[in-house]
Amino acid sequence: MKNIILDCDIGVDDASALIMLLKNQQKVRLSLVSTVAGNSKIENVCNNTIFILRNFATRWVSVAVGASKPLYGERKLDASDVHGEGGLGGLKVEKQSDAKFTTEVAEEKIYKILSSSKRKITLVAIGPLTNIALLIKKHPEIVKKIAKIIIMGGSISGIGNITPFAEYNFAWDVDAAKSVVESGLKIYLSPIENANNMPVCDDEILASLKDAEHAEILKKIFLNLQDGSVPFGFALHDSCAAAFLLKPNLFKTLKCDIKINDDKKDKRYGQCFCEIHKKGKNLVFVPKNYQKVKNFILKTTFGG
Ligand code: BDR
Ligand code: CA
């Protein structure tokens, strides 16, 4: 059984990734879901996380509240045009008033879990990397307890979705992204190209939803979405990170060095490149067969 911590900014595609992991609780032990602002403000992200857990978890998972803004400066980016006002598409999530969160902030709770665990733990980070950057900054020795970190962010080729050059998670907190990428952690990157090459359409979701227990909730979250960065359908970026964790054989992994542009004056600020070569220190993964990965995501998120 793999022990993992999920750091997320739920978010439609984060919801898919979390549901995929919750449906595999016999395979992966989720020790914590930590939240970070990103797709929506932190209050919405926390509320959405509790809502998804209440509806889809077979075993409760603790939730820690994380960063509400980037390492430096204020929150500038918001994705409500893509993920809906509250962050879960067309679903209006009521305030989860009796929701319980851990008392520590995200990076401290992650630190506590890692330092008390006998085995190394895998981190899956599918939002801005602020919590992880804070963890490493405050407790640099803890990297020894992290088996690897699977990150959704950046791109192989330098294309973006929030600017022509920058991908949303990395652009949201460029300093955090750079510090995590350069931390020496074993990074497995799911770049923007993965999901851009296999957007999902409403018809495919509806076909997969036939026997789903929570079909009405899933329809409200996932149907009728608009994602300006792909010509049709919706790119489920974070689901690719979950798919890699659950079925690594569906992907090929390439050694690379990840470069991030942190020059604030440059129009390419936030841009990420993966220089693929045999001596690369990090790893980027891409589907061996896009249709197979897409089918796995559709089945695991929406299947009954
Ligand atoms: C990433 O940004 C967010 O909007 C998505 O949830 C995903 O993590 C894609 O660029
Ligand atoms: Ca996300």
C-alpha cells in the first residue's frame, strides 16, 4: 500500500484526481489532503475538499488548511472563468459548517506526518506549490522522508494556459515552483501537454456516468465547462497526476532538467521548459497511449 499526501486547490480537475484516489483507497493510503488557494480562494477550496470527501470517501481523511496567497505578494490569479465561481463548475456547494480541519497549517501537518512515518511518503501536488515550498524552507531535512513528488505543472515545450508562456499552477506562485523544482526532491512532472492532448467532452462523461452512484453531483461539476486553452472539451490536468500514481505503466518517463523563468520583467515570466536528456535530474511523464489514459480517467472518475 502506497502512503500519499495530496496537496490541491479543488478545482474541477483536482476533484477528479481526488475522486480517483478515493475510489482506490484499497491501493493508496491518503494520509492527508492539504489545501492551497489557486483555482479559487482558500475558503472555497477547503469547503470543496470537505464536500468531495463527504460524498466519495470510504474512509475519512484529515484535511489541513494551507496558503491563501503566494510566498511573496498577494493572490493575483483566479480561475473562476474555467472552474466556476465556487471552484466546482456548476455545483453550488453549501457551506460545510461542521467541517473539521487539523489544527496545524498545511506545511506543519505535512511535516508532522512525514517525520513520524517509518516509511517514505509520496507527495502529489496538483495546485500552486506554496505549501510544499514552505515545508522545504522551514524543514529542509524533511526531503529525506519524501519518496517522490508528483507535480502537475509547467510544460515540456514552454506553452502556457494562463499566459501564452506560463502554466497556471507555476504562474500562481513562480517562486514556490522554482524552489520546489530546485530542491533536490525526486520530481515526476505531469506537464500541461498531457491533458491538452486528450480533452474530455460531455458525451464521453455522460457515457461513463451511466452507473455512477453520484451521477447528479458529477454532472453538475463536470458538464458544460469551458476551457479556453483547448479547442474542444476540457483538459483534466490533475487527473493525469492521479493516473500516473495509480497506473504508472500507462506512461513513459523521461529524464529531464526543469527550467522556470523567474524574471518578473520578462513577458515569459513563469514559463517552464523540460530539457530532456539522459543525465537529467528530474523526470517528466507522458502517456504511452493517450486514449488509454483518458479511458482510465473517465472510468475511475465517473464509472459506477
Ligand atoms: C492546473 O491549473 C489549475 O487550474 C488546474 O486545477 C490544474 O492544476 C492546470 O494548469
Ligand atoms: Ca489544480
